[in-house]
Amino acid sequence: MRLGKYEQEAIAQARVLLEEAGVWDPDNDLSSLVDRFIARTDRQRALDEFRLAVSERCNRIPLGHILGIVEFDELPLVVGSGVFIPRPHSSVIHKWLDGSELAQGARVLDLCAGSGAIGLAIARRRPDLDVTCVEFEQVAVNYLKRNIARLATKNVHVNALQADIRESKAFAHFGEQIGLIVANPPYVPRKMQLQPEWGDHHPTAAVYSGADGLDLIRQITALAITLLISGGWLVIEHGEDQAQVIRKLFGQHQLTEIQTVIDRKSSDATGTSVITIGRLGANDIGVSRNGCTN
């Protein structure tokens, strides 16, 4: 296949970068990368790989795990077995953020960050914010750090912290400094049956959370009120049938201006796109909400 000028220039630059990085076999690596991303030289091999991929998908392996990448809010994120695949449902958080007035330079925590989708998308939309993605599971942390390094080349910057949200001491240095906490935690009740993609092929710790699905949400809410500035916001994604319980939980933890936002446009056959929002204290600091409906 004949390559165009820009493709040839990109390949030449890639060769230089691979050599400068100390890759031990840059020629072979470059050939493989060109074959994978620019032009397949072996059509039979490509066809065989396609058939294998279809077979895996028929076995209900998640598409993101087969492709190794998923697009989220215009960001190409690396994913694979052992990490939760970001869903379009989470985009309701970013729609809410776009309708807010979060102060310049505000500190943001993305808890249960997984591959980093939510925090990285926030940083892309608001590069002025100081975003930290927090994840505990080691496999997910590996993907998180990889995505952070990849997207830094696109001028998207966040910090990574490996910490357990059940250990409040790990967050002591954030005390009363955070303007916004977001989270898409595991929220499925332990005995609920899910489609195989989620119930069989996603890490259990990223999907299930106790008998009612709310164990980690309770932990996050309790932690949040120790970390948020007065007027800071907590935004949690959850199941539609959990909304009333979570609003009550927020109220029990000094959060006000509580509302649940349902985004039907971001929902699909796997579930409804839902977040509940609450604000700590009555001072008009950090975020002024507008444009969302209950």
C-alpha cells in the first residue's frame, strides 16, 4: 500500500523517537506499529485476527478488552482485562461540570478512578484545574498511569494517587482543600445478576459493593465531608433505583442543594446515566449550579 506524505513523515519521526527512547529493536517495533495502525501489509493475517476478535466478542468478552482501547469524551484510553471499561453514562458528570462555574485552579479528586476516564476528561475540558485520580487496585493503577502518560502528549495533565478510600489517613493532606469530588464507584448489589460482560469479565471489585451496592458510596460520602472546602461539591454516579437512598445519605452528611440528575441521552441498554450532587456548607464558594434538571 502506498503511503502519503504525512504518513511517511510520521513514520520517519517515529523511528527517531524509538531510537532515542532506547528501544532495543526499533525496526521491528516500527514495522509492527505501522502494520497495526497505518497499513496492514498481510491481509490474511488481518482477516484471521478479525475472526478471532469476533469469536471473543461472541463469548461476551467486552469490546474494549478485545480492542485494547476505548474512546471516552474524545480521549483514547487504554483498557484491558482487569480494569473497568468507561461507559458513556459517565459523561453526565462532564455535562454538569460544563454548566458550573468551578473556581480557577480548584482542586479536584476523581475517586475509584479506574483507567482515569472521568478525571482525564475533566482535565481536558478544564486544564486550569488541579485534578488527582485516585485508585487502589494495582492493575487499574497500571492502566491509569499509562493513560496519564499517553495523554500528557495531548496536553492533558492529571496526578495519580494509589490509595484506599477506606483509609482516611491516606487523604489527610487533602483536608478541607478540595473544591470538587467526583466518583463512579462500584454500586451493584452483590447478588444482582448482570450481563456476562460485566458480571463475568470485569473485576469484581470494580462492579459490586456490598449487599445493597452502597458500601463504597457510604465510605466516599463520609470521606468527602472531611476533604471538601466550604461550598465544595460531591458528585457520585450510581444506579437509578438508588437515588432516594443516596439523597438521604447526602443529607445525613451535612450536604445541601442535593439533586439527582438523569441523562437519558447518555443512557443505553446497560443502564441509566444518573448522578446525585450535593454541596458542603452554605457559602457561595467554588461552584454555582445551573442548567441541570432533576
